[in-house]
Amino acid sequence: MLLQENQIFLDIELSNRDDVLDLISSKAQELGVIQDKETLVQDLISRENKYSTAFQEGIAIPHAKSETVNKAALFFIKMNQKIDWNSPDQFKVRFIFAILVPTEEAGTRHLQILSALAGNLMEEDFQESLSTIETKEDVMNLLKSVEKEVV
């Protein structure tokens, strides 16, 4: 599974994008998803510097195709409040879906995950469901459709 309960973080209090990317990297290393936190932080920031991953107001999809990633994984973070994501559109972000993929799966798995997630995020029902998330189980249920499309 791409997303497991220990990869879901709710009601997080951080002040900016880089702190979120650092949290994702720290948790990914703790869980054995990656080998090196600093490499992932740099890969995520490098991707953000090319073009912001703020998908729309309220939502960001940071992603990395990296040598340090051991296995494809999805992380979900719900912030207590919207934060600045350094987006050219000035989007503020509250919901973060982080995609981590090994370099060798960059052309396949990465695109499958990103496509499935973006497709769901464009649906109004899915967006409305985000605002009602209270528990990790809520997140798991919401993202079941993404998991099915990627398997």
C-alpha cells in the first residue's frame, strides 16, 4: 500500500513549506521509506524551486523521484491552518499529499500516483470530503480510490 496510517499526520502546526518538507523527510526516514533525510529534503526543495506544487488553493502535492527512496509511498498532512507555500499564485495550503518514488520508477509509478491523485482532487466531492477529515481512518477511506487506480 502506498499510504499507511503511520504516514498520516493530522492537525499539524508548522509555519511554512520548508518545515513541512522537513517533517515529511524526517518521518519517511523514521519509517524506512527513505535512506537519507537530507537528500530527500533537497530533492523536494529542488522540485519546488522548478515549479510550486501548490495544486490549487488549500492543496499541495510535493513529490520527489529520488535515489534515497526505498519504496513508493504517499504521505498525507492536514495542517491546523493554511500556510504559505511560496506559490506564484499565492496559494495557501492546508492539505498536503506527498509522493515519494524511487528514481527507477520515475516514469511509471510516479506518473500513475500523480495522475490518480490529481484526478481525484479535481472532483468537487473529493475536495469537500477533505474538509471533513477528523481521523486517520477518514483519510484512508478517502484515498481508497487513489490506491485502486495505482495498484
